[in-house]
Amino acid sequence: MKRSFGIELTAGFFVIIGIVCLGYLSVRLGGLEMSGGERYEVTADFSDVGGLKTGAPVVIAGVEIGRVGRIALDEEDYEARVTLQLDRAVKLETDAMASIKTRGLIGEKYVAITSGGEDRYIEPGGRLVETEPAIDIESLISKIAFGKL
């Protein structure tokens, strides 16, 4: 009887460790952050987000500096208003440009920011004025296929 209790206790211990590891992997692979971190929000308006999703990375020179927090329709201009949650250490110039890019041929969408040359910076809650929408691959392929390019 003592022997089976020890085996059951060991098996239960390994099951609990397995569940904790699966939970950790789920959080890491899902892109969730356990701590809020020091971030601030900036908005940018795009004519077309082309499949950009909440939680997509925001990068400068290939380095991730934040995430897409929210995507909503601006009811005045009928443009997509994208809220970017950026690391507090990153300061964007007022003439910085945000572009929606694709990783690979059919990869995920992300926001790439190109630095500007101004001496002034966008305040938290501010707005990126210069934007470039996502490239519509389908319309580009159809233009090439039908010789309209």
C-alpha cells in the first residue's frame, strides 16, 4: 500500500508540472504578456489595414517595439484607426511614418515604423500623421495577369 501511494504521488506531481508547462507555452506562443509593462498609446489612420490584427507586432528597423492594441473604424473619415501600444523607452518623431507590411509572401501583417528627422516627438495619446496602407496582393496579381500594370 505504501508503495502505490508513492507512485501515485510522483505521477500526480509530474501531471501538475506538465499542466504548468502547457499553460506557460500557451501564454508565450499566444503573444500574451503577463505584466503590463511601461507602454504608451499612439494612433494612426490607414485607408486599408488589409488583414492586420490586434496583437500584431510594431517594429522599427526589424526590432519589435510594441503591439497593435486596437483597430476600429473612424466614423468621420471612414478610415481604420489603429492604436499602437509602444514601449515607453521609444520616442517617435512627429514626421515618423507607419506602414503595414507582410512577413513573407502570405505571412502575418505587422506595422513598420520609419523614423523621421524632426526634433519634436509625438506625445503619449498622439497621432502618427504619415501612414502607408497594406498592399493588396490580389489586385496586384490581377493587374499583372490582365496586363493593366
